[in-house]
Amino acid sequence: MITNPLKTVYIFLGPPGSGKGTLSNLCVKNLGWSQLSTGNLCRKHIAEQTEIGKQIDLALKSGKLISDALITEMVKEWLFEIIDRVDSVILDGFPRTLPQAKAFADIIAEKLSTVRAKIVKFSIDDELVIARIGSRYVCQNKNCQTVYSLVENSKLAPKRSMICDNCNGELIRRSDDSLDTICDRLSTYHKHEQALIDYYAQTGFSVLDFNAEKSIDCLFEEFKKINGV
Ligand SMILES: [Zn+2]
């Protein structure tokens, strides 16, 4: 019996609305993986008023960015807790900046010798991102946060109008999904993207360029094929 199998941490790098969250959910449901959405985890910490949650809340209320150190601490805590229990983990929305990427590489090097990291870069046109997010709704239950699309005939449409299929929670628009906010988030993303990719290349992490403009079913099939899962 192998006591210490190699685990894979997939880092999903892509703009908001590129399908990272939806693809993550499919991997969790169908492959038994675990996923971390830093956005969801922040919201959960805030709702549960943990020490980390209080600090995040304070930063947001005073209009500051959540510090790289705080985000890294939150991810590290989650990763250490989960990594022994699953084969593969997806990080969605982390590392988002160069300091976060460096901190992540340090965590892997120091503490997680059984882990290899694979970067998946989601490539998609900004216009398509804006259209997708314009029709996006999420379950308001903090422990669920399933994402839906109200685009006609979408596979991500809820079965009942404005009600979550999984938990019957009410579907709402996220405040950070407004057009102004999404344009800001896109420009922030693009500002960091190249620096992150350059850093991963230098560090020897493999970076896979993934065309994210296709439908979600195609994305999932292609993702499995490319990664041999
Ligand atoms: Zn729900």
C-alpha cells in the first residue's frame, strides 16, 4: 500500500466569469476532488466571525484590500486540513498576486512535499466575461453559493425560478457582479496575470493554456482528457 501518494494542487488562473468556479464544481461532484474558492471562503469566515473573518471584515469596511498575508494564512489553514483526505485540490482565485504565488511556493516547498502544483490558465475574451456575468446569480446560502446563469437554455439555469436546486436557497445578484465592478476586477486581473505566469515558468510549475470560451460540458471533457483523469 502506498502511504504517501502524490497529490495534485490545480491552480485555476483566469478572470472572473471564465468558468473556473463551474468547472471546479464539476470536478468536485464527479471526481471527488476538493475546491477552494477564496471569495467563498472569505464570505464564510466573515459570516462565522472567525479571527480571520474579523480581520477581513475590518479591511473591507475600511475600504482596504485584504492583505496577501491574511489571504495566504486562510488558504494555508484550509489546505493543511484537507490535503490528507483527497487526491486533488483546486484553488480558484489563489494565488492572485505575485506575493501570494511566492508564499504558495514556499508552503509547498516547506510543508507539502507530497504535492505537485499544476497551473491551468483560462483564456477568454473580456466581452464574453461581461456578458456571462451580466446573467449570473448565486445561491445566498453561505454554505452553498452555487452559481446559476439566467441565459435562456443555459445548462446552468435553476430548475425553479430564482431558487437553488441544491438547498432551496434564494438566488441573488452578487454586489461585486455589477458592470463597474466587473470592469475593475478584469483590469486588476490582467494587471497581475503576466507576472504570475512568468513567475510560475521560472519556478518550474507547469502552465496549461486552456481555451475557456467553449460550453461548460466541453470544458469539463477537455480538462479531464488533458489531465488524464
Ligand atoms: Zn444553495
